Amino acid sequence: MDLYFKEFYMTDNIEQLKYPIGKFRYEASNPNEISNAIESISALPAKLSLAVAGLSDIQLNTPYRDGGWTIRQVIHHIPDSHLNAYIRFKLAMTEINPSIRPYDEAAWAECKDAKNGDITDSLDLLDALHRRWVSFLKSFSNEDLERTYFHPAHNKQSKLREIISMYAWHGDHHLAHITSLKLRLNW
């Protein structure tokens, strides 16, 4: 990383760079939380494609913060994460409180396809996945939203209604990594 980037990153608040839209907070009292979250999940692929349209390889290989992933890694991470989420939702809908399988997202981001791969493949995958996932989510009844899965790495049982909101936040969180970097660097 050249001196300009080091100076730039060091002058910014690291928490703001890590969490440009803030940390996830579940708003159980908001009656529109689920429909808003599903709409956010639905809109993400188009927003992400727009955010990275026309970026050069140099820009795609720029980390959103010092020590953070590159834009390219972020683009590949999102469908990796959301594929895992989709499978977890399917498990929760077909089994009673299943234990889900954690994965090492940082290790996945270091795989050659995530560090060097064409982002078009992941953008296309995300678009198809979200169409299918949103259709599935819209079919949930209130009873379905109460279904759970158990995350052994966190030793926590979670309801699908909260996880839907978390993944809506997750997509917006990573989108903001990209859009805020573009804004900071005047791209």
C-alpha cells in the first residue's frame, strides 16, 4: 500500500471503516422489519453491480480499509456467505433446530478465486441466488419465522426472523464498504 493510502486510512476512524452503517441491531418491535429486510436482500444484487460498474482491476484490488479485504474479495464474499445462509434457512425449514456448519470466511476470502477471480461470476451468482432466496423468504408464515437453527461456533440458537434481518444488514454493510471507499477516494 502506498503512502497516500496509509495516511488516508490512518486518519479515519477504524470503527467507521469497519462498520460504515453501524453494527447489526435487530429491531424486533418494528412491524415492517421482515418485509424491509426481504426488500433489502432483493435489491442488493442490482445495487452491488451498480456500485462496482466500471471499476478497474487496480480499484477492485484496493482494500476498503487498512488490513481489510479488497473490493474484489468483498464481492466474492457476499455470495459465499449468502449461499451458506440459504442452506441454513433450508435446514431450519426442514429440520427441528438443526446445528449448522460454520465456515472460516477469512480463509475463504484468501482462496485464489476470491483474490483474483472475475467479479462477474459472483455478481451473476448473487443475482440468481437472491431471486431464489427472496422467493423462499416471501413464502414464510409467522410460524416459519419462529423456526430456529443452532450455530455451534456462537453456541447460540437463532430465529429465522432475526437472521433475515442480519443478512439484509450484511449485504448493506458490505455494499457500504465499497460505496464509502469510492466516496473517500473520489472514484
